[in-house]
Amino acid sequence: MLCVSDGVAVKYRELGFENCITVRNSICFERLDEFDIIDKESFRNGRKYSVLMFGYDFYIKGIDTAIEALCRYDTNNDIMLNICVASHREKAIGYIEDRFGKMPDRIRILPPRNDVATYMRAADAFLSASRTEGFAYAAMEAAYCGTAVVLSEITAHSELAIPDAVMFDPGDEAALYKALMAAFRSEKTDTNKLYAEKNFSIENWITQMCSILLGGN
């Protein structure tokens, strides 16, 4: 059984699968080099900072936690939350409208697009507040794009070991807000991009797979 992360391997062993090998997924970084330019100020929509999240399921992806965190702690309304929803769009909008009565101007629902780097590079920070993940593609993509990365401290995120990622306890609204502010103030470097290229390239994945198929471990 080939598992995309150690966390997934643990789950499969609990189900009775003994021969589990972790081969972490890889990223086709070349596709992230194709993007349109979105002005950062427009992405902030008149605010000081912008955050990007992806969410097909508000609970699993922790978007509910992010929304509540901003409502409670972003008292100056400094942060624009951009949520890209690839499916269940009406359900996502319904959740927000049930919570607020209407769509708050601090939240914007974005349509999906193939060149996700366009959104990544426009945002001041990428946020994943997920309660569970198998392999967190978007977090590593954001790292490659040079966007500040803020992650809930779950197994899948911790395994990525993104050097400059700011971590917080999942479900902790105060910690999420504090992590965002730390990310906004952090100095931009190429550390995360270089780390992503070195550890999560297609070539790395091919090397591991060939080793397994040819009788290695």
C-alpha cells in the first residue's frame, strides 16, 4: 500500500494493512510558473492584508474557524478573506449567509481557475485551517509561489515541514489570528520555494517509485 503521507500510512495500518510505504506526492511546479497578475491592492479590497483559502467543505478545511477568528479578533477589519470554492459553491455561500444574514464585505468567494498561482501570488498569506488532510497540495504550492504560509498543526501539515510556515492549533481561533498577523509581518525570502523544489519535485517522486518497483524500499 503506497501512502501519500505517514499520517495516511498510520490510518491504513490501523485498518489492518501491514505493508504500507510512504511515498509523498509531488508537485508539477512548472504549471505554477504560469499565472496572470492580480494587483495585490485589489485582492485586499481596500484592506491592509489579504488571505487566500481553498475550501470544498467548510468544516473539513476549517474555513468556519477562520471566519469566526476574523469576526472575533480582526476588530479593525484589516483582513480580506478570499475563499476559492471549486465545488459546493452554493453550500458555502449558504453557510456564510446563515451565519451573518448576508455576505460580509470582508469575505469574497472566488471561482476556481487552473492557474492557481494567480491567486497564490496575489495574496499576502495562504491559510489552511484544515482539521484533516491526506497530502496538503495547496500548502506546498503556496510555498513555491513565495506566499506566506499559515497552517493548522495537523499531521499532514507538520510532515511537510515547510521552513517558514507559521503553525497554530487546529480549531483555535485566537491562535489562527495571531499566526496570520505573524505571517503578514514576516520577511519574504526564497527559503520555502527552494525547499519545495528540492523535496517535492516530480523527479523525487519518480526516483522513489522506481526504487520500490525495482525491489528497493
